Amino acid sequence: MNSATLNNSGCLLCGADLVYREQAYSLSCALCGEKLMTHAACANGHFICDRCHSLSALDLIEQTCNASADIDPLRLAVALMANPNIKMHGPEHHYLVPAVLITAWCAVSGDESKGEKLAIARKRAEDVKGGFCGFHGTCGAAMGAGVACSVLTGATPLAREEWRLSNLMTAACLTAIGEAGGPRCCKRDTFLALLTARNFLNRHLNAGLPEGSLPVCSFSANNRECLAAGCSFYPATAHKG
């Protein structure tokens, strides 16, 4: 059987460093559960098989989030974005945002309907096509945050408070993204949407999600339009903060 080809940046589930053994040993894939022989797992014991590591971007996000119990949406997002199946830019980020928020919410609250919520969020996020930020004046990462709030609160077009909160969530994320300025950067916009959404959920819904320092971007070298020092997440800028 094939050993795992894990992400070079660390574990897909937790971001921990990979540990390699000279002798192969049997482990169950943390995503699909299949038991295989492998030489590698992360320091926390997670193993991802080749098949799961080669999933499409949306399948990868959904399966990883279903298997994850991470309470930090930003940490989970960084681990996912380090996978080569998640491109530097692309509409997969529109699902990544609500998926990691729902995962963290369910982990903190003990909500056992995570799988159902992730599936609903994916269906809605798939309607948000690439290029919405420039062509429609509304970034898909911000819309993804609104999707998360809608799913978590059970909002509908006829709801009152849930409708209000979902639209306020999207508006808050759009304001943060718009004020940061262009051109598009799906990593920066994802970070801004998640930071804003996390704080919004904590403030309005007592979500209890962990708040900490700003994430440091590790993707800038792959972005020809990177704002460099003009971005709060650029390594040199973030370290100064």
C-alpha cells in the first residue's frame, strides 16, 4: 500500500510538523478512516492518505472540517490553505471561510450537526463564483462569513434577528476587506473575513472562539499582486505588530 504524501507545510488537520519513521506502520486516515501502511504522521498522530490528500478543493475542505475538532478557525484555515489543492486565488475560499467557522463553532458548542451544516454551507457557497470581489462589488470571503452566520442561526429570507445578524456579518467583513484595499488577495481577504467573523460571533452570539494575535501570511511569494508591507499579514509587517 502507498504511504501518505502529506503537505510539506505540516499536518492538514492541525498544522503540526510531520514525523517520519524508517519502518512503515499501520495507521487509519484521519479523513476517510481507511487503515494503511505509512512512514509519516504528524507529531499529534494524524495521518492523511494519498487519496484524501488529492481530493478536489471543496471535497478537501469539507472532509477535513468534518474530521477536525479545532476551535480556532484561523489556524484551521491556514492548514487548509497550505495544501496545494487550495490555489493562491479561487472560489474555494468562499466555502473555506464558512466551513472553518462552522467547524470551530461546533467544536466549542458541542453541536453534533456539523456535517449537515457543512453540506448546507457548501451548497450555498458554490453559488458565489470567482471574481465577485471586482465584478459584483462583494468579496466571496465576506459572503462566506454571511453564509456561516445564516447556517448557524437558521436564518431565512423571512427571519428577523437571524436575517439581521447574517447581513451585518457580511457587511462587517466587507468593510474590513474594502478598507484594506485592492487588488484581490484571497488569502488576505480570508484572514480579514475570519478575524471579523470570529469577533462578530463572539460579540453577538457568545461563540467563545479563541482570540489572539494576527496570522502571519506564508503565501506572499506566490502572489504577484501582493501588497507586501501594505498588508497587515505580510511577515515583516505582522512581526512588527
